[in-house]
Amino acid sequence: MEDIIARWLMIAGIFLVGELVIRTYYLLDFSAGAMIGAISANLEFPFMIQWVIFFFVSIILVVFTREIKKESS
């Protein structure tokens, strides 16, 4: 496994562990973004495009899952 893919998966794992500790459901969105970043790294996208994809996916998930998170708390 390439280093960059392993780093993306490590970032996703850190967000998942953080979510288990604080239980706000917001870190799950960033974990999903990091997983998509790992997929884009596996597809050999340029590094800056991987970051753009990570931020785009994370922000879109935060915006679209906001109402679900309000109802669960």
C-alpha cells in the first residue's frame, strides 16, 4: 500500500476514534471524506485534488446530514 493511501486511512481512523469518544456524529462526515480521499489516492489523483475532494465531501455531508443529527440528539 502506498504511503499516501495509508495516511488517508489513518486520518479516517483518527476521526472514527474521535467520534467514538465525543459522539456528536460530526466526525463521521470527515471520516467519510478521508475514505473518499483514500479512494482518490488509489486512483492516483494529484495530491491537491485529493484534498479538494476530502473537503468537498466532508462539507456536503455536514450540510446534508445536519437535520438528521439534530433529531437524534
